[in-house]
Amino acid sequence: MASRNPYEIIKHRHVTEKALMLQELKNSKSNRCTELCESPKYVFIVDPKANKYEIAKAIEEIYHKLNVKVVGVNTINVKPKPTRRSKFRRGQKASFKKAIVTLEAGDNLDNV
């Protein structure tokens, strides 16, 4: 099987309030449960056909200068949501696949 370009697998980083909260759990000292979370988590929009192994390898290749190590990858297929543009015209937002990537404790992608 031919390997794909890592930039075809990883489209871009997904920045939302929930994604930023996951990212900042490693710095949280609010309660005991969140103090145990030492591994940073980052959210990316990925190719819908990519599997977890390909996503992990692509992240390590893209950020090879930072020497990051991927510990785990969770994927979610987000379904399209219906929208209403006007009274009679209906549409849909596009579906996409996102990946929550857990890095080794001490690794960081914010220095890019």
C-alpha cells in the first residue's frame, strides 16, 4: 500500500472552545481529576478515509522538528447539520471527521 502525503491526511487544526479546554487540561489545577491529566490533547480535522494509525504517523511526520510522540488517537465522524438559508431554501452543513490526538506528557504543539 502506497503511503499518502501527511498533509492530505491532516487537513487543519480544529480550534473551538471545547478543543481549547481539552488542550489546557494539562495545566488545570482546579480539582484532583484534572490534575491527573498530564498528556496534552489536540483536535484536528482529518480525511474521512484515514484510519487512526495513518493519523498518528502523519502527526509525527508533520511535527518531527518538535519530536512529538502520539500516545493515542480517537476519531469522530460528525454528521451534516440541516440549515435554513431562507424561508423556502434548505441546505446542509458539510460532514467531516475529526481526530483527538493525545501526545506524550511534556510534548507541546504550541511552539510552532
